[in-house]
Amino acid sequence: MCNNEELDIIELESEDGELLRLCVDRYFFYNGDEYVLLSDDCGQNKPKDEVSHYVMKVVPLEDEDGEEMEEFVPVEDELMDQLIHVVESTFGDE
């Protein structure tokens, strides 16, 4: 994944203060909410077993100019287990 010509890359801070540079692999819906699958590969072509993935909830926002934006919000552990199962069973072959 994340092998498009133009990568959608975001930077987030981890719980321990480390800066994470992640790319958007895909968006998906679960129980009516939108989520995003992120990875730390971002065109580096890492071996599959070295790529870390993250799932976050997408929250639509508007900036001060009325432009639509997205905020990526961490999900609770119980929901994360369900989302990981959805991602593995739906996109596991990719």
C-alpha cells in the first residue's frame, strides 16, 4: 500500500512524544463511522513485516475559512480490536 505517485502524508505525535510520519493507505467505513488506515511505509518500500499500521477515526471539521478538513482521532482499545479484524479480513491480501 501507499505506493501512489502522490502520497497523502501526515505527521502525528505518538504517546511518547515521537514524531510519526504516516501515509494514508485507505479510508473505510465501519458501523456508519469513517476510519483511516495509516502506515509508516510512505514510499520507502519497507518489507511487509517492518511496516507499522495505525487505524484512526476520521472526524470532519471546518477551518476558520469554512474549508473542510479532517482530524484523525485515536480509537479505544476495544473498538481497535474490531477495526483491526475488519482491516485484516477486508484488505489483508493487499
